[in-house]
Amino acid sequence: MLRYPHIILSPVLLFMASLVIGPSQAQAREESGKTFETPSATIYYEVLGSGAGTPLVLVNGGPGFDHTYLHVSQAWDTLGKKRRVVMYDQRGTGRSIGNHSGQTFTLKDQIDDLEALRVHLGTEQIDLLGHSWGGYLVMAYSAAHPERIAHLFIVDSAAPQWKDILFLFKEVFPDVTERRDAFGFAEEMGDQKAIDGELREYFKMLFYSTEKRDAFIAALPASVYKRDVNKAVNSDVERFDLNPEIRKFKFPVMVITGRFDMNVAPLVAYKIHQAIAGSKFRVFEHSGHLPFYEESDAFVQAVEEFLAGT
């Protein structure tokens, strides 16, 4: 939300909406992952499937949230029939919280953790998919380790330069925006009802389908938002410009957006596509910020066809 100086990337609030949902309302999903240690972080990861194909590593949005919201979609279980699909909690979130004194949360830290995960998985290359803030992170990782990328998916991603993120809330939802703003003072004072109310208004603007929106709320597990992680990551990434880096990409890239993503306007995705020679551009016509959820079957088909080279 733009009125909060520590929250630069508005997709974070999508995942903050999970805080509105109590554990009794959420459909809990049993986790079956493991952790491993790096010199500066504990990393929790979960693997779906056991196929022999190149692993597909998913990088969730935020920053400051864990991977659990990804489980609202069945896309990953379907994709896991042919390959390992790997999800992980970024450092300091979810179950990636260890006893690391003075832990930092820079972009380099995030890149190093993702590289450590690749090494831990024992694979020379990965197929990599990043959503929202995760889209920014996978672009940065791919710039640092291009030899490790088999295929790259950039899904409803933040812009390669933080300041270029384009939000459409005020233009498309002026009434909802006004209601959100009305919570501002009480929210800054820590009023929980105001925080919940503002989040619910925000949540209304992220989906194409109101039915999908309501189902998402009912199914989303309760998650923990780490404000300090969000603030630290946001502060660090502001100094980078990935535009020159993504123009160097030589591996296969697919850029994906929901036609009705008000959180990160489709123009951002299109510009990323234009900057990466040979990239594929795919618009999901009945989706907002989460096409892998709103159009799961079509999303799976698009990913499978791209991985197969068709």
C-alpha cells in the first residue's frame, strides 16, 4: 500500500489478507517439508511430485510472506506429475526462521539463499517461476546465475526497477480506494478492526472473479507477515535497476500476466517481455493477480507447453 513507506510493492497486501482469516476459517494443509542450513539462514522447503524432469522452483510474493498461499492452486500438484515442484520460505518467514544473530535481508541474501536451495536439491539447472515480488527476485537470480536457468517464468511481476511498478487501484476502483483511505488514521494507530477492514477492501480489487475471490479467502491458510523482513527487503531493492540485466537473458523466458491485474498493471509485464529478446508473452483473460489460481488448467497447459518447447 503506497501510504506506508515500508511497503513499496503493493502485492504484499494480498498476502496480508491472510491475517484477516482465523485458523478456524482456513482450511489447513499439512506441510511435509524439510529444512537445511546455510551460513546465514535456515531454509524450509517443500517438494511436490517426484518426476525425473528438471525441478520447477517456485518463488512466492511478498516480501515478508511465506509460500503457503501458493497452495490455493492445484496447478502445482498437476505440474508435479512430471517433475519435482519445489516451494520454499524465504529467510525470516514461515518456517525459515532460525537462530541467526544479526541476520540481514538484502537482495543478495535472497539470491544466495535461492542458489543454496539449488545446490541442496542436487541439480545443475532449474526451471524457475516467480510470482509478484518473487518475479523480481527470479529476474535478479537469473542475472546472477544465468547458467543455472533452464526455463524462466515471470508471473505478474514487479517491475525491473522498483519505482516503475504501476498500480491501477485508484483509476479502476475509486470507491474502494476511498473506503480504504478512510481506515488510514485508525490503522496507523494500530486499531485491529481498521487493519482488517482496510485489508478486506484491498482484497476486493485483486481478482477477476468474485466467486474465485471468496473461495480464495475461505481456503487460504493463516500466514504470518514479517514486517521487518518486508521493510528490509524493500529498502534494499530500491537501489537496483534490473533493466540492463534482463536484456542479456539468453535462456527461454515466458512472461505472464492476468489481464485484470490491478496490483501490477499488465503494461509492466509487457515491457519486461519487450526487453527480453525471444521471450513469450501470455495474458490470461479471466484473471487478476493470480492466474495460476483463477485459470489453473490453462496456466498448467501454458507452462507444460513452454517447458516442452511447443
